[in-house]
Amino acid sequence: MANFFLDNKDLQYHMNHPLMKRIVELKEKGYADKDLYDYAPTDFEDAQDSYRRVMEIIGEVCGDVIAPNAEGVDHEGPKVVDDHVVYAPGTARNIEALNKAGLFGLTLPRKYEGLNFPLIYFVMANEMVARADAGFENIWGLQDCAETLNEFASEEIKAKYLPRVSRGETCAMDLTEPDAGSDLQAVMLKAHWDEAKGTWLLNGVKRFITNGDGHISLVLARSEEGTADARGLSMFVYDRNHMAVKVRRIENKLGIKGSPTCELVFTNAPAELVGDRKMGLIKYVMSLMNAARLGIGAQSTGLSEAAYREALKYARERQQFGKAIIEFPAIRELLANMKAKLQGSRAMLYETTRFVEIYKDLTHISHDRKLTPEERAEMKAYTRLADAFTPMLKLMSSEYCNSLAYDAIQIFGGSGYMKDYPIERIYRDARITNIYEGTSQLQVVAAIRHVTTGTYLAQIKEYEAQTYEQKHLHEKLVALREEYEQSVQKVVSAENNEFIDFHARRMVEMAAHIIISYLLMRQAGEVEDYRNSAELYVKYAEAQNSAAARYIESSTLADLESRHPDEYAESRPL
């Protein structure tokens, strides 16, 4: 029997971070539920034991149910029948298995029939599910919509919908439209208040909606007539039981085929307002998107794990010239670099999750009581770090996910191009990770202000001030930080926003390489198994950052005028 938790020591390592005690205390609000629910923990040790047991159950379902179903789901996919989605049989079995095990509503409060687990364990579960089947992770992972309801909706709405999620109903976030992809300010699906019916009614079309026919949907709609920007948008919750939304079609995609990506038609669809009018995009979608990007980080890391394991297994088994191909230095190097990127992605995933966790838990506590000055300062600090690390995580983990899938195919050679092995599906599934929930370019746009305002530099210096066993690596990272500072200063001193944008990705990635290096080096000081990955990643960071720094050093404002690719095409004779 396969178990995707027990076979992964890296996941088990991240359960024991020093911040976990603080995180659990915040999530459990001082273990206030212990006298109300017999399954609520009484202390930190009791909580950790419970989390571990549930992670083992999820790992077992992933290994014994979801992973074996993945190939069939990829082949069959969902269908539209009578204007609604019918999942592939394997998808239905996955949902049934997870629901029977009581694994829905993982992070929701116990009063809504949830397990009240910290966010980090939901992320861990998503990673395992993605390793088993990335397409299915999209369906199961959309439970984070329920977290948005829990954070912003009225008590009436929460009491109505959240227990349903805990009982296994699925969610969707209906944001994009045919003419509004990444530019959500352009959303035009109309919401109007019907006085006679005493409800909001939604009319219009949504496109590229993951699990679009889910039971409970969060819908971004234009509630303010005559507006054309973010100030006219509100958030609504739609219940599929109204049967007022038709699935026009399911998109025929390159990968994640088990996940129905739908085009939806709303016709006088009754809906309930979430929170305040006009705050749909400005406040609620931003929170929802950050959660979704954390989910993509988990999905990317899970896919990276799957790609690495497939490549490693094949390299050990495949014989060429009288020996296993893993014996060839080029293959060993490729695998070692893949492992370093995988462990680096995971280190950033859980560091980011810890930051998000603390500020969200303090936010929930602030709804019940006034925070102390120390708590307010803590929430402010972790909010800033969460805002900075979330786009960086999404950028780096998704790019590394694609890199590992590519390298795995290369290790397989021609066999990897065939459907005889899972790596072909993993490669196709990986490609979407640096596109949806904001492309890599958009993550850079979100991250660059944390370069120019010094958020990344301050955190790098905080890591730098800690003690590390690998003193030679520490010295290298100090030099990389100095190089990074000089590069940022060179770009910012030009006082030209286009010049900053031109070099934004180089600067964000320079910061990311240093941060990931420190995270791996910290782990290497605790567990011997991380030493090799830390060594390799620092070398990789040196090479990447040196190239970026040299480019920036030689760059001038004139570079902005030389980047017009269309001119060549326009100048060519017909």
C-alpha cells in the first residue's frame, strides 16, 4: 500500500518547524474548543498527533485511490450532460473516498463541522493530492473558497454554506470572462437587486472557470450600474441548487484534464452578497487570489515531487551500455539539481504558508477581541511578509515545476514522450502552473514593489543574522546579498519606472535565489539529508545571480528603446 505522507520525510520535517507551536496556539485560540468537542486537542502535542494521523490518512487515499485513478481520469475526462458537468468515474471515486474519510472542511471551524486544522496542513494535503493527480487537486483544493466565506461573509451565509463544504460539496471561484482574463477590472457580468424577489440576480457569461459547476460558487459581478472599474464590483455566493447557471462547454485542454474548465451562462441566477458592496475585487478577490496562489505553490511542488520520483525510478531501472543510466555523471547531476529545486520549492512553500497562517489567524482573533499591541505588530509584520512571499512562491515553484517535468522527460528520452509512462501526463499537467492564477509575468508585477521598498532585503538580512553550520555557504550568501543590493540600487537610481519593470524579473529572482538558499541552509543545519541540496542550490544561485547582475550592470535606459520585436516583422517584405 502506497502512502504519500509516510514515504516523504521532507513533508514530515516541515511539521516540526519552531513556529508551529505559535501557529497551533493561534488556530486553536488557546485550545478553547477542548471542552466543546471531543475531537478537539487539549494541547500542542495532542494537536500535532491528530494532524499527523490525518496526514497519514490523506497520504493513504492519495497513494491507493487518487494516483491509480489518474490515468483513467486523464483519458476520460468530465463531460457536459444536460447543461451540467458529469465528472469522470475516477474523479467521483476520489471525492467519495476523501469524503468517507472525513477530509473535507479541513481548515473550517468545528462549529461548521470542520476539523479546524492549520492552513499548513491543508497546503500539505494539497501537495500530496497534486502529486497523485494535479487535475483533481484543482477540484479538492477549491475548498479555499470556503475560507474566503469564513473570513468575510455574514454569520448567516457561513452557517448556510460552510457545513456543506465540510460534508463534501465542491466549490468554484467564478472570476474571469471572455473579455476579462487577468484584467478583472473589466468584469461585466451583471448583478442587480430584484426588489420583488428580494434577492440579487446574476446575468452574463464566465469563462475558464475551474470546476465551474461546483455546488457553491463565489462570483465576481458588477453591482454598480454605470461603472467600468474595480469600484463597481462586488462578490456574491451562488448555490447550484438554483439550477440557473448552464455549462455551455468544457474547455479541451493540454493537461489537468480531470478538472472541468467551464464556460458558464448565468440567467437570472439568485445570489447572496458577500461582505460589502464595491469591495469584491479590491478586498475579497485579492484575498481569494492569494489563497489560490498558495494552492498553485502546493500543486507545483506536488507535481515536482511526482516528476522527480518518476525520473529517479526510471534512471535506476533503465540499462544502457551495460549499466543503469543513473551511473552516468550527466544523469546524476541532473537528478541532484532537480532534487535541490524540489526541496527549495517546498522550503519556500511552507515558509510562505507559515507567514500567511499567522496573519490570517490573528485576523480571525481580531473579530472576537481586541488584539494586544504586540499582536497587532505581529499581524502587520506577517501580513507584509505574506504579501511579499506569495507572488515569489507562485513564480518560483511553478517555473521549477515546469523545469523538473522537462528534465524528467529528458531522462526518460523517447520513452518519456510516449503515453506508456505517467511522466507524459505530469509534463502536460505542469504547463498550466505558471499561467493560471496570474502568469509568471504578473507575479513579478506583484513582487517588484517588495524589491523597491526593501521587504525582501530586510528578510534576507534577518536570515543572514542567524547562525549556520555551513560557514562557507553563509559567506557566499552574504556576497550574493551585496551583489543584489548593488543591482537594485543601480536600477532604482535611474528613477525610471519602465527601467524598473524591464529588470523586475531579474531582481525578484535574485532575491528568491538568496531566500531559498537560506531556507535550505537552515534545514541542512538540522538534517544531514539537506546538505547536498543546500550546496547545489547555492552554486545555482551564484551562477544565476551573477548573470543577472552583469546584465543589470551593463544595462542603460537605451535598452528600453531597443526592445521592439514587431519592428522586424513589419520591415520584412511580403
